[in-house]
Amino acid sequence: MAARIDWEPWPESGYPAVFPAAIEVELTDGTTETLRIDDVDGSARRPWDAARVIGKFLDNCARVGVESTAAEKFSDALIGAAHPDLSALRSLVGATG
């Protein structure tokens, strides 16, 4: 599928003031459909709350096989630390199933 995807720079997008997105799809009958989002969900103007960020982190860890207890332990330690030790990320690599 990646071979069928093209991208191009979008200099007039307004980035970094906004984080827009656009996707154009060519259908099998040759017609095209376009969807634009002026400022994606999770941008500076549309931030996620902490629970949603943590949820996405845990979901991504699960998708690559990190054990949920290891991901939760890392997340809790990161959030609770005044000066987080990011070297602990290496432990997640060894926690994949």
C-alpha cells in the first residue's frame, strides 16, 4: 500500500501556527475525493488531555507487543518524576512479547 501513497510539501498550510491535514483519494472509477482538516485534533490549539495522551501511549505499546504492565509502569514513572529518566525507554524494548 505504501507504494501507492504520494506526499508533497505544503508550504502555504499555515504550519506551525496550525497543523492542517489534507488527503486526496483517487477512486477506482477515476474520481477523486478530498478531505481537509484545518487544525488536527491534538494540536496546540486543540490539545489532548493527559488521559488521552497516556491512552494513546499505552495503545501504541500494545500494538508493538509491549506488555501492558511494563508500559503502565514506565508511564507512571515518567509522569510522576520531576526529572524523568528517559533511558528507561530501553526497558520497554525488552518488554515486547
